[in-house]
Amino acid sequence: MTVLSWFLHFMLFFTSHALRSSSPQWLRVDPTTHTAELMVIAHYNDMNNGYNLNGGYNGNMTINIPERTRVTVTFINNAPHQFHSLALIGPHGLSARHPILTGASISSPLQGIAPHSHAIFTFVTPNRPRHYRLACLRPGHLGYGMYLDLNVMPSND
């Protein structure tokens, strides 16, 4: 399946299933099963010269996910010529080289994935609220602002 056809299938899935919150269509959280599906697209548009995730950069977009949630992330590199990556990192610093939680990144976060490709990874959010970032760990990309904020929120149960 090509990346474009896979992306269209993924978007059809999200738009055909009722969301359980007022989240954007690229995030689906099911609090009853403690699961979430998140799609993150590198070079979503030309904002920040393409160094963005879902159009956000420099932490100007925040994703809220409840604690103890199993998050499956689909990462799509939409860049025409650049490798990009995605990893969950701590809230500070521009020199992260690995994810803060085991499994919370693509398999090679420093190398990234090729343009027009995708990767999937799964992690469980911690059992206490905390602030993180989803970031591209390719050398220099974090410094260009290629990160979003991710807040682990208290669960409602």
C-alpha cells in the first residue's frame, strides 16, 4: 500500500468513527479502554519552512492524553526530500538523542525515515500527569522548532 493510499485509509477511519472528545481528527482517545491513536505528520505544510509536525512547531500545538493510556502513534514523513523522525522526549533542552520512555519513538530516531514513508510505535503514558514533547531527533531539527507539546493529563476514572 502506498503512503498516500495508507494515509487516505487512515483518515477515512478517523472521520468515520465518532470521536469521544473534542480532539482534532488526528487524535482518537478511548477512555474506556485506556487507548489512543495519534497520527503525526512531518512537513504537514510549509509553516516554519516545513519543519513542523501536524503544522505545529516550537511547541505552539499541545496534545493532551490521559495518564496510563496505551498510545499508538502513526508517524508519516510528508517531506519531499528530508528524512524526519519522531520521539517522545522531556520538556526542556534542544539536544535530546533518545526517547524518554522505552518504545516511545520510531526505531531509528536519529536517522529518521525516508520522505513519503511512515512508521508506527506504541508506548504507555506514565501514571502521573507530566509535560513532554513529541520531537524530530534528526540532528538540528529540534533546534529548528520541530516539536509539539504533549501533556499527560489526569484520567477521569
